[in-house]
Amino acid sequence: MKNANLLFLLFILLIHSQCQPPNPPEIKEEQNLNVERPEYTIVIHGGAGSISRGSIDTAKEKMYADSLNFALNIGEEILKNGGSALDAVEQTIRFMEDCPLFNSGKGAVFTHEGTNELDASIMDGKNEDAGAVGGIKTVKHPITAARAVMEKSPHVFLAREGAETFSKQNGLEQVDNSYFFTQKNYDRLQNILEKEKANLQGYDPSIEQENPDWKYGTVGCAVLDKAGNLAAGTSTGGMTNKRWSRIGDSPIIGAGTYANNTTCAISSTGHGEYFIRYAVAYDISARMEYGKQSFQEAANEVIMKKLVEKGGSGGIIGVDKYGNVAMPFNTSGMFRGYAKPGKRVVKMFSE
Ligand code: ASP
């Protein structure tokens, strides 16, 4: 009887030990604590895609490099003078929107119907305020419209005619949709429409990706300013041949853009549907906040592992609260660059 009681007691102890909640995971120390945070950091992208040495001629390569450098100059000048991360993001992106090399503003790609519909978003890491516009056709600088939504409306995301009315009411520069016409983007649409007809397949973004010089081309900027505030923004024409008022990830907070002073600021470029479904920008920030991963580690895992496994192509650029930069991409190249005091990098190809 005594033995039976002992066995029962042991049995209870065994069950009890197995039902204990597991030990909480060990909280790792911050891995990237830079004691000397740079005074400021600015990171930009001009889209990912089939960008490999030899796929762009030297003259064009120089044009891209000059434009990326010029964009960095604009943001850096603001930051050197103590300007805010938000101002640096907005002004840098406005320049890129005016540059027809990139798929945003003037260089926006065409919809199936032959129009241009633009998306943009911006986020302030200081207070986690955000603004976005989707499917707008007549505002010259969508990034400024996104900022106006953030600062002058009680909302986060306005779309199409309503966003245009709001922009007009707030005095933003209006243009006719034909302002966004560029021959190269129009020809690209015609080319895809022909292929689509031949394939009898309907809309299929992979048709465009077979093109040897295919690029996403969206622009984005992420900044850490002297006050230690983070901000990010993204602006795009979306994907060539998009239809049914398709809106991609670029104006979606947490997918195309995210900023939070406790982690990082991020702008994405790539096949938007995947970036939306996997909340890419927020996922990276959440891995840092809850999983204590470093920025580099979190960004690499999401872009180079998770997205690759799921079949999503593209990349992100960003900066964390310590001024660490990450720019991973899973395509052959990405127009990208960053600047901090005494350091400037501009790259296109994978190394
Ligand atoms: N992500 C954008 C979209 O899907 C495209 C791009 O990055 O160029 O609309």
C-alpha cells in the first residue's frame, strides 16, 4: 500500500512538471547598441528588379547614380541643419517623384487602361502618426499628399477622388494625368498588353518580370534625424498593367512603410501583394521589438528567407534607432544608397 501511494505521488509530480508553462524565453541583450549613434542617417531606394551589371549601359548607370546621390544630398542638407526626419523624407522623395527614371510621380508606370494612378505613404516614428493616399491621378507630389493626410486630416488613408479633393482643398499642386506620360513606360505597357493577348491569360504580373530590364522602380526613404527621431516614406506608380483600381503595398502602413522610434524606419519595394500579405515592414519591426533581433537579422530573415520561401520578390531599405542601415533584396539588384556624417554609399547591383 505504501509503495502504491509513493508511485501515485511520483505520477502526480511527473504530470505536474509536464504541465508547467515553459520557461519564458531568455531576453537577449540589444545586439546592436551603438554607443556612438551617428548624428543622422538617411537611406533611400529607387526600386528593386532585374538590375545587374551589363543590363544597364554605362550612361544610364551614371544617370541612376547621379540621381541617387542628388536625392541623398537633398535629405542630408536638411539633416545637417537640424531639420526633421519627416522633412528629409518628404523632400528627398519629392525630388525622386520629379525624376522620370523612377516609378513614382513623373516616372509612374501605366495602368491597364493607359492612365497613371499613384500611391504613397509616410510615417512619423516619434508619435506613430501616419498618412497615405492611393490611386490618385492629379496630384504632382503624392508624398506631400500623404503627409497632408497625416497632419491635416483625422484619417490615415484616403483614396482616389476623395484624396484628390482633399489635396485640392489643402492647396497641393495639381496636374493633368497626362503630366505623368513617359514614352518608355507607355511602350512597356503596350508590350505587356501584346504578350497578354498572345497568352490569352489575362493579367499576370510575371509577364512583366520576364522582361530582362524589368524593375519595380518605386522610391522610398528612411531617416534618423539629429533629435533621434525616425521617419519613412514610399511613393509609387504601382505595377505596369494594374487594373480594377489595384492598390499595392506602398501606401499600406506596416507593409510598404513603417517607422517607430523604438525600433526602425523602413520603406519597401517589390511585388506588393506579398508585402501586404506578410506585413513585411511591420514584421521586421516586431521581430526587433518582441524577438530582440537586430535590425540586420530581422530584415534578412524576412526578405531573404520568409519572402523567398513564399515567392515574393523585392527588398527594403531602412535605418534603426542606433543609425544601423539595412538594405536587403532578393532580386538581382536594387537602386539604393545611404549617407551619414563622413560616409556615403550608392549601389545598384548585388555584391
Ligand atoms: N511595391 C510596388 C507595388 O506593388 C511596386 C514597386 O515596388 O515598384 O505597387
